[in-house]
Amino acid sequence: MTDDRRFVARHVAALPKSGIRDFFAIVSQMRDAVSLGIGEPDFVTPFHIREAAMAALEKGRTSYTDNRGLLSLREEIGRYVARHYGPEYRPDDEILVTIGVSEALDILLRAVLNPGDKVLYHEPCYVSYAPSVALCHAEAIPVRTADTDAFSLDPEALRAAWRPGCKVLILNFPTNPTGGTADRAKLEAIARFAVEKDLLVASDEIYSELTFEGDHVSIASLPGMRERTVFLHGFSKAFAMTGFRVGYACGPAGVIDGMLKVHQYAIMCAPIASQEAAVEALRNGRDAMLHMRDKYRERRDFIVRRLNAHGLPCHLPRGAFYAFPRVDVTGLDSMAFAQGLLREEKVAIVPGTAFGQAGAGFCRASFSTSYERINEAMDRLGRYLDRLRAR
Ligand code: PLP
């Protein structure tokens, strides 16, 4: 350990680095690599949205905004959420604009968790959940989901994982990395459990517009849930706006007020030009968004067909833009499989264990890249598998 590391707090030193970043540092140095590893849209933000940001800058809109975000944006968010998800939120005190869902989740956890509190979440899951909980000196309790259930969350498994001291339940439907969703009946059972155990639900719905099978239902819209749910959403995925760094939280005023305190001391506000772009996305971005969703659906059907044809069992992801095939049928674990594929065929996918132990035996292949690149990656994968089988 070098000397200056002694300044780093124990709970921070104990955090693992994101498994994905390490992997892709290697990929970025490789010539002719095909990456199915990236968790962001390959589309550039639609022009009219970029233009709104440019117009804001041209007009000299370069200041801080209200800590809660521009009122015009909060009003649009209120209308958008009511129209597409159901619950109505007051722009004045129930909506907070953040630096993406990343910040929204972080400040929510920091606002509500006391040291030692417990947080339930389903796994495999987005890489930041467990570290964000650990940064609050709280305890993360994963609940396994499985491919036999298309990686939905079984309410009975949730009940079995619960322990005294659980305060928050993080949900993410559709799920990164599995594309799992939860239908209304399942959400109702989860909601009943949340009420019974007095849990606050943090519902990360960042992929909700990218739902390919059935309608997306927000748990916040179910009876008795609005008052115990914080709805987290943003612009990164559906509107291809990752670089704008803007998202939002909608929830009961008392919780949003707690989040606002953390937000105003740590962040102040989201960048004004990004907020102006977000207003434009909500007002006029739906057609472009639906077009991108249709493209993802075509690519999903293609990649899942090719993976299964190659003998890697892959369920049909119902949302988001990730395929999550089983790779342990080859006799290799996730990491060995992904490393071999990268070394031998220069195709980058992410080992399932980057998303928690429940991801062991799987890998994540993103289909947020062109059809041609997916096709090339699948050809290379076929060659790799042929070689593995011949060994
Ligand atoms: N939540 C999930 C499930 C994600 O997959 C991601 C990004 O990959 C985020 C949150 C972060 O999103 P944002 O860009 O809004 O911070």
C-alpha cells in the first residue's frame, strides 16, 4: 500500500473497482475489437434536443438554476410522469432534478439511511447499488433472480431475504443487466410486502421506455405506494442523453426535502444547458425515442436468435438493451469465458459477476450497437465456441 492511501476511509478502501471499467480499459487499447460491453446508446442525441442546449448557451443561459431544477423542467417532468406512469407529483416540492439517476439514487440513500440500516435489492443488478449502500455505512442484502423466471423478482425470495432493520428496497425494471421486468401481479405482491414491512421503495425506472414485451407498470402507481416510493428516472437511455447528465426523482415531499439537502450541499444543481435540453426531450422527443426503441427491439431479436443458435441459452430480455446468455454450458466461468473471447476473437462482453454473485455463469452482451457490429461479434463468437468445443 502506498503511503497516501492511508488517508482513504476504510469503507471506501474496501469498495471493489467497477469490474466493467477495468475490462474496457483493455478493450480501448485493442485494434479491431468489437465491443458489446458498453451500457449506453450508440445513437447520438436527437438533433432538436442538442439544438435546445446550444440555443440555451447562445442566449447566455450559463448560470446556476434553482437547486430543485428549472421550474419549466419540473413542470414537464410532472406532466410526463402523470401521462406515462400514473402518479401525479407537484413540481414545487415533490420533484427534484439531479445529475442522472446516479446522483438521484446516491442522495436518496444518503438522505434516508442511518448507519447499520439494511437495503434489499435484486441481483444481478446495476454495478452501483451495493457500493452506494456501503458508502452510507449501511448493509446491502441481495435477492437472487434467475433465468428460469426471466430474471423477474420472486416476492417469496424477497420475503426469505428480509431481515429486521431493512428500510429500503431498490427495484430496477427493466433490469440492467438481465432485461428482466415485473408484471402488475408481481409488482402488487412486492407492493404488499413493502407495506407490510414498512419499506421505502427506490424504483429505478431508467429503462422503462425501452420495454419490448407488455406494458411497463411503475410500482409508484399501485395503491398505497405513492407515499412510500421514490420514482427515479432520467434521460440517458431512452433519449440517448448520457453525456448531458440529467435525471430526476419524484416522491413524497418529506423524502424529497431530505434529498434536496444533500443535493444542495453536494451538487447545487444540474447544468442549465442540460436541463433546457431535457425540457425539449420531454416536449418533442417521443418520436425519436420510439424509433430508437424499435431499433433496439430488432437488434434484440437478432442477437438472442444468434446466441441460442450458437448453443448459449439466452432468455428473451423484455426490456433495456442487454442480452444475458448463460456461458457456463461451455465449462468456463463468466470471467474465463469473457477473457478468452476477448483474447482470441477481440470481442468484448461483460462477465456476469460484475453485476453480483447471482450473475455467475452468465455474460452481458449489449445490443446498443449497430446490427453490423452485432453480426460481426456473433460470427467471431461462433469461431471461439467451435474452438472451445474442439479442445
Ligand atoms: N440505473 C441503471 C440501472 C443503469 O443501468 C444506469 C446506467 O447504466 C444508471 C442508473 C445511471 O444512469 P444515469 O446516466 O442517469 O446516471
